[in-house]
Amino acid sequence: MEPQGALEGVAKTALGMAMVRARESLKDDRLFDDPYAQRFLDAVPGAFPGPPVSEDLAKGGPQASLGAVFAFHGVLRTRFFDDYLLAATAAGCTQVVLLAAGLDTRAFRLPWPRGVRVFELDLPEVFAFKETVLDGAGALPVCERRVVPADLRESGVGELVAAGFAHAVPTAWLAEGLLLYLTADEVTRLLTEIGELSRPGSRLAFEHGGIADSAVLARTRGLTTMDEFTSLWRGGLREDAPGWLGRHGWRPQIHDRADVASSYGRPVPGPSGGGFLTAIRTGR
């Protein structure tokens, strides 16, 4: 199947993140290197029509400042979650589950410890495109990789067991850029299923709080050019995430975005709140 044809149904958010990772990978002081991100973009030329970024920046257009905030967040979360996953596997989590994996290529680009198995879950149409591009690039995973087509809004993580998921093995779960696109009920159901599949010592991570301050998010929702993205936002878990996890057998920890950025030597572009949440499973 040609990549252009296989792209039908793939959310532009996944391609947008590929663009962020491709640009970061070109920097001398890059926080990570994704050698396949540009391959996805090359497979769908013209996926992001509109004025060049340089033109928008020169005019001081609203998308320039918004783009800077979202690109910064995308870079920061990629590196933070890279480090989280490597620390989790070093601590004994030999299973990794990437929920809504999108066009992420961690199974190919991270230095995994020996014996790690990575499960990737996402929509079938995402994998139709992703696997076509990766096969064309001759990409080979550096760990055991299992692709699990699933709609997390409907089937949750039930498909994992059929794909070889082992209940008795400590697992590192990652819900990167996912929860915002689910309703509160869907998030609660998903986190409950994850808890039921996680033995003590397992780990979990996702974003916590907003990507940007309320003013920036309000501007984002007001741009017609962002409608195809913001229309997909469903709000995620509406109650206090650390409190919910604490009541359901997890020990959570919040990582402030500004502190994380400082640790990587990156300045925060304007007002920013939120950050990241990691948690360790303490019981069932």
C-alpha cells in the first residue's frame, strides 16, 4: 500500500508531532534524535498547507506563538517520557505499553535493556500508514515489538492479552498526548483497566495539567485553522489525577514543566503551567 493511500484516517496530531520531532532532531543541541520522523512527513507532502512558519513568525501571526508553545511541549514531553521509559525498564519493567503510540519510534531509537518487549496500541489506520513508511525505510526495532491495533475509546487495553501481554511482569505504561482526547468516563475506564493489569512495581506516566496557560488555550480554540485539532479535545480526567491514582493503588509524583525544562537547559516560551505525572503501582 502506498503511504499516501494508507494515511486516510490518521490524525494530523500524529503528523504534527512527527514534524516537531523531525525539527528537533536537526538541532546541534537536540534533546533526542528521531531518524524516522522526517520519513513520515516526506510520505505525505502538503499535509500542512498554509504559510511557511518563517512567514508567520515574521508577521507575528497568532499561530507563531501558539506553535512555539506546542512545539516546546512536544519536544519536552518526548525527552521526559524517553527518560521515564528507560528508567522504568532499568528498574525491572520488562514490558512497555505505548498507548496511542501514533508515529512514535521509540522501539527503534531508544537503547532498551536486553529482554524488553514493547507493545504499541493505536488505530488500525495509523499502523497501516506507519508500518508502510517504516518498512520502506528498512527500519528494524532494537527490542521485541508488538503492534496492537485497537480503539482505546471502545476496546480499552483488552487487546493486549491476546497479543501476549503477561500479567505477572512489571509494566511501564505511557499515555502520551492521549487523555485530552478521551472523555472523563473513558479515562476512568482506561486507568482502571491499566490498574487491573499492573502488578506492584509497574509504572505509569501521562501529561498533567494544561499544555499552556488558559489564555493561550482560549486563543487556540478561537482559531478556525485549529478547529480540526481542538474539536477532538474531550477534556480527559476531570478530577484530581494524583488523588484518583492514590485511591486506586498508585503512588503518584508530579513533575513541573518549568522544572523539567530547566533540567534540560531549555527556556519556557512564555507563561506555562502543568507538567507530567508518573506513578508506581503499590497494590491491586
